[in-house]
Amino acid sequence: MKHYTSIHDIDNINSWIEEAKTLKSNPLKHLELGRNKTLGLLFFNSSLRTRLSTQKAALNLGMNPIVMNVSGDAWGIEFGDGTVMNGKTAEHIKEAAAVVSQYCDIIAVRAFPTLTDKVKDESEEVLNAFKKYASVPLVNMESATGHPLQALTDAITISEHAKKTRPKVVLSWAPHIKALPHAVANSFTQAMQKMDVDFVITNPEGYNLSPDVVGNTSVVHDQEEAFKDADFVYVKNWSSYENYGKVLNTDPNWMITKEKLGDAKFMHCLPVRRNVIVEDAVLDSDSSLVIEQANNRTYAAQLVLKKILESNN
Ligand code: CP
């Protein structure tokens, strides 16, 4: 595997999950694999879990992680071809990616969408520019349309906690005050489509995800109906895709409560706004898997880095 930029880079999700569990049982077993190799983590946006767990994963493999907040600390990067650079940008991605490739054996990038320009966001301008102009493997730490490290994590967590062979998994939209990206919901959907689960999406009218992502997955606009017999309820807000990037609905009736959840396990990628997305009683109960999910971020990232190191050794 050269790059990990999408959930579609996973050839067999079940074997990846089993390998991640093995890594988790002995995280330092491959300390020699990454010795003298450098992982560069480039953040165009904020992060807590991705930033720390990906560094931890690199350290567990003996790698040296180096981190840069690109938006705050680097020169403004130009992505347009043939641009007369007499504006805010000071360095072209052609030079930036080539230079960073000399310092790093693997580059990991986080770059969120604009949520105002659908065409630009769906072109994955930043991620694809690094893929084009870097000469080393690339890892997606959440791009405009996908968060495949999070989705691999979630697949591992569901596998660990499933009590039946084909659990029912529901992805539920929940309200939020701000316009949020589709990346987590997109990649989670794509991961569930690769797993042997009974998968349903529930969201209000006007909030269907991209038809290219949803495919044949059932979408139910009645949350209560969707939650019937659910084993896992994965909750996330996203802005409208149809009315791109807009907040059309903040109905608090879509917030997740202990009563709605029933016996199902609650999942969320974090960070989560308490009593907006989900009530305290859920997060503070044994039904919540959010801390276990965050722990598994390390092993998902470690598996991805291990596969890239093995492929490129
Ligand atoms: N879930 C997740 O990606 O968390 P951060 O944004 O804190 O990295």
C-alpha cells in the first residue's frame, strides 16, 4: 500500500481489524520497523485525537514524528496552477510538497472543506496536491470529504463490542449550532458498507449525504424507527449536502437521549458538544464507547503506518 487516503485503500476490512487487534495486544512489537524513519504531520486545522494518536502510533513503531500547524506557522501555500502569486500565498504546493518529502518518509495531512464550494471540496484540492507533488506516501488525517483513520477506528471498536455476528448499526444525524463537514459520516458509511452489519442511516429531510456515498444504504427520516433493535448508534452532525454547507435544522428532538438509545451502545468520534448532540446521561453511562474509540485511534493509525512501512521497505 503506497497511500492511505480513503477507506477504499483497505483491501479486506476484516483482516485489517484482526491485525489492529493484534497490534493493540502488543503495541511495541514492531519498534524496529520505523527506526530512523520520520513521519511529518501537517495540520491545516485543529485536532486533539488525530494529532496525538498518530504521533503515538509512530512512536510505537519506532518512528520520529514531526508536527507543523501549517495554517498558523507556515507560509501561505498556493494550490492553483499558473497563479500569479501576488496575493496572500507565498509558496507553491509544488515546492512545499517536494521540500517536505525530503524531510519525511511519510506525510500525513489534515485539511478540512470550505463548505462553501462543493466542487472544490469534492476535488480534494489539498490532499490530491500533496499526493501529486510529494514523493513519499501520504496519509489522510481528515480531508474535505473523508476521515478514513476515524472510520477504521470505528470498525475496530464495533468488532470489539459486537455481541452478535451481524449487529445493527445506525448512523444518526444530531443537531449542532455550526456547519460541520461530511467527512466522518462519509467514511463511516463506507466502512460499514464493507462490514457484515445491518446498516441504516437516519437524518432529517434535506440532510441526505452524497448519493455517491450512500449508494444502496437505507436512509430513514424517522429516528425512532431507525433506532429499533439497534446494537450501535453512531452519532454525528453534518451540514446539508443538498443545500451545500448550510445549517437547515437545529431541532433538539434529534439529540440523543438515554431513553432513545435503549440497550444500544453510543459512538461518536469526538469532540462532542454535551446536551446539544447527546445528553450527559448517555456520555456518563456504560453505554458510551467514545473513550474506547479514542483509544483505538492509536491502533488504527499504527496499522496504517505499519502497512505503508512494510510496503515501502
Ligand atoms: N475525531 C477526531 O478526528 O478528533 P480530532 O479532531 O480531535 O483529531
